[in-house]
Amino acid sequence: MTKNFEELQKKLNIYFDNQDLVTQAFCHRSYLNENPKFCLDHNERLEFLGDAVLELVTTEYLYNNYSEKDEGEMTGLRAALVNSISISEASQSLGFNDFLLLSQGEERGGEKARTSILADTFEAFIGALFLDKGYVPCQKFIIENLINKKIGEILEKRLDKDPKSLFQEKAQEEVSITPDYKVLEETGPDHKKNFIVGVYVGEELIAKGDGTSKHEAEVRAAEQALIKKNW
């Protein structure tokens, strides 16, 4: 292992008492396959914990700072803040990509795989920080590095609105047609399905999206369609 986690902590101005926690936060399962004698576990349990802390901090922030918004509006804002794209961007901006412990195969993986790994690592880091320092440092870290950097853009671009609803609204407004979603491909065993869905406006295929459920694939197709149509 050649990663210098002291350098990362200095950059973040966060110093762990338990150095194993910060190292484990960056350890992907694949790394252990190639390094079975590595002294730590992978980061998935930390990710599980960090996901819960991230959602709580974000929920508390929205409740305290957006008293004019109802439950549905706050839910949309929270979803836009803590989705994999937003948190992977935060992870990237913090330089987490340079500290990932991955197998050689994952190192060569595509952009989508790296986005998912960076998002998971962000959550794992929060889990590690929570165990080492408690709630308040996690709150500060999340607000400074995610919420404050993303919420203005989310509100300006209406990213808090469900992509399917927004694309339908725009399609009806621009061409008076309601979009239609069709499953184009379905792979994998029943317990681990992957779906590719196309979103159509009339007969025209606008974009595709993939996911582990039809709904997730539809949402991703709508996101891509909004980008392609510049809506």
C-alpha cells in the first residue's frame, strides 16, 4: 500500500485518532481479493453507517434552514443532495480518487464504476469520521463539502424535482407529448437484475438509462434525456 493518508488528513484538516478507520474507509472489496493478507476489512460496513449519518445531517439541515418547504419539497432536495452523482462529485473534489485502494481491474474500470466507488467511499469516510470523532465533526464536514457546494445549483436548476416528472413537464411544454418508457434489455439473475430502459418522445428514442430496478433505470434515462434536450 503506497497511499499517504497523513497527507489526506492534513489537506482536510481532520486528524483521526484511529488511523485504521481512515485507511479502511478507502479500501474497496476488490483490493482484498488481490491482497488477502491486508490487515483491514473492506469499507462496506463503514459505508452503511455513513449513509445513515449523511441522510440525518442533510435532513436536519434542510429542516432547520428551509422552513418554508413542505415534506415533499425537502424530500426532493435531500434526494438531489445525497444521490450518487452529487456525493461522487464531492468525493472527487476532495481528492478521494487519489487514495482509493482498488484491485488492478477496478483501477482500469469505466467512469460509471468509478462514480459509484467514489460515492461509496464518501459515505464510508463519513462512517469512519463518525466512529472516530462523533456527530458534530461529520455535520461540519458534510455541510462544508457537500451541502453548501451543491444546494445553490440544485435550487437554480431545479434538480430537486424528480427527473421523470421534470422531463414529462418539459416534453409536454415543448412538443405536447407525454414521454414513454420501455425496457430495452434485462439481464442477470432474479436476485440481481439489471435493466436498460429507453425514454421515447413519440417514436424517437431520446436516451437510455440503466439500473438495478426499472424505476432506477427510468430515472437515469430521464436524467440523460434532460441533458440531451438541454431542458
